[in-house]
Amino acid sequence: MPPLDPKAGFTSEPRFANLKVIDVDTHFCEPHDLWTSRVPAAYRNQVPRVERIRVPDHMRHAGFTGTLGSDEMEAWIIGEQKEFLVTSSPICVIERDGHKRLSADFSSLQQDTVDPGAYDANARVKVMDAMGVHAQIMYPNVAGGGGNFFKKVDDKVKTLCMHVFNDAMAEFQSDSGDRVFPMAALPWWDVEASAKEVARAHGMGLRGVVTTADPHTLGLPHLGDPAWHPVWEVCEDLDMSVNFHIGSSELGIQVYTAASWPGVGPEVAMSLGSASLYQDNARVIGNLIYRGVPERFPRIKFVSVESGLGWIPFYLQALDHQAVETAPNELANLTMKPSDYFRRNFFCSFWFETDLVKPAIDFLGDRCVMFETDYPHPTCLYPNGRETLKKALADVSDETTRRIVQDNAAQLYRIPV
């Protein structure tokens, strides 16, 4: 695939020329020294870092042969026991020369062979300028959905990891000239610390948080439990959106890995896993609504990230129907239909979808839908997504186009336009 052509960026399309396109889902491919360079020496062998290790048994059994010979690989590890987190691949499909890798072999790329925009603020802004993107919302890779990968070390170290990550993200935002807005990761294993971190992140200028969807899988209160009220209160008071990225919990990872039947190759496994994972956020949406979180906190804003939108109208109609048919007693406290809570309190986004966007907008309205590219991950709209976006919005008004491409995200994340 050819590299990025600045003449084919989003704003080269007349419909978008006068808009400041905001891309609400991109990723940060953490430099290998992100944590070790920022913590006291005593913690350097406890925080995430990349080292050469023996291929873990579960990967060997799955047929992984290693990148440094048959039995060794470079990987992210954590703790003094060198617990495996993920491979050292930056999960970036853009090569240093701008070409995009298709198929699952992008995993052979490493930090020094991918587009520097994946990890460097100045390089990211150059990519954005070429793509015709005014601002981006950015999510972690290794740090996961609020540090779900860090469960293998004690709470003190996990919380330190989150503080270091959020400090680095505030610096990235500043270095980008307030063009890239990373979401702050929460130390969700400690509700009180999470509430404090929301306030600290807000004080550093960050515009929202990302967290795991399923803390209860590790014996903690679920997100609908009153224990989480202090976090929702501070998010509501400070206008900090709560973002749920797909794959941000153990249950989400299970959806991905269990999607394909045995015996398929890595490409089919990735394709089926990804297609199934998009809808995992349905659980999060349904539980938050049925547990009454937006009923109790009417100004809070939740975002379903990298999950698309074509399936959402059906799911919301299902929630509306089931609430009446099967749970009229337990849900008697809800004063609105589930679909109406979504329209008021939730946001979603699309990237590759085209034919499903207009019907979804007809059902949801145009005030909770946004646009993303998923740069630089597999399936991202790179090098040029102009034609995809043009087709997706072909049958909507200019006013609706403006809201989806610019205004909704600008208001949600407090981005000047």
C-alpha cells in the first residue's frame, strides 16, 4: 500500500474542507523506556520494560516460535519475576517509510521500524497534518484499559505505573501543541485512588479517562456498585468522560481469543477475534444502564471506543424490549428507556463502516456519534480515509456532518475549534 498522500487528506474533500476533523480513537505505542526512565532506580526492575525472555509456554503451545530464534523473544515484562505482559511489537501497521502492512505479519515490526508518529508527539502532528486531522484522542497499548495488564504486581507498583503513564501523557499532549489528547488511565484496583487520579489528570489538562470494564473479575466491586460513586461524581463534576476501549479487560480478551474455532491461521484468528470484540462493549453499555449509573449521574458521559456503531441500534432496541418484557420489577427505578439513556449519556464512533452509518444516525440522532481512524492499529483508516468518510456521510446533512466530524468530539473532550 502506498504511503500517505497529503493531497488526499480529509480536508482536501470539499465537504470537510472548512471543518476541523477530530479523530477520537488513536493509539500510543509506548517507548520501551517509558516507565524505567521515569521511576526511582529502586523500582526499575518492577515496572514494565522490554527484555529478552524465553517464549512463554502458552504461546509456544499456540505455535509461536519466537523472534530471536526458536525459543526466545523480546517482550514487555513486569515485576522482579519478569512476568510476561505482551510481545514487544508496538501493534503498529505503519512502517517507518509510511507504507501500511496488511495481514498479521505486522507483528514482526518493532519500535525502530515503525512510523515514529506511533510514539513521538512531533512526528504524530506531522502525520495528522498530512491526513488533514486537527486533533486526536489517544489510548494506550501496553497500559491497556486502565492497567489491566499490571495485575501481576502489588498495588503500590501498579499505582506508580499509572501515575508515570499519565504524567507522560500530559507531556505528550503539551509536546503536540494540544493537538493530541491522551486519556488518563485509572488505578481501578483502588476506588479512592481512582477518584483522586481523575482530579489529578484534570489538573494536568487531560480531558478524560480510560478504565477497565470488569474490575469484578478480580474480586473488586463492579462498576454499578455504589463503591464507584466517588469516581462517577468527580468525573461528572469535572466533565471528564469515561472511555471504555474494547479489549480492556480479561473478559474482553477472552472474547477475542475464543472467537475462532481451533486450527485456523493467525490471520483468520485475528479477523474473527476483532470482529467479535467490537461488540463486547455491549455488555458495558447494558450493565451501566440497567444498574442505574446514568440515572443517578445524569451529566456523566461514557464512550464506547473502537467498537463501531452499526450494531448499537439493534442492541438498544433489545434493551428497551427486554426491560419491559423480562425485568419490569427490577428496572422499575429507571425513569427513561435504555435507548434514551444512551442518547443522553453515551457516545460511539465509526471508521470503516459506510452503509450502516446513516441508519444508525437515524436511530441514535447525530449528537452521540463521532469519527475515528484507529491509527496506527490494524484496520486503521490509513493512508487516506477520505473516501470512506465521504461515502459514510454521503446521505446526511452538512449540519450533521459537522457534528459528527467536529462538534460532538470538540464538546465532549473540550477541544477548541
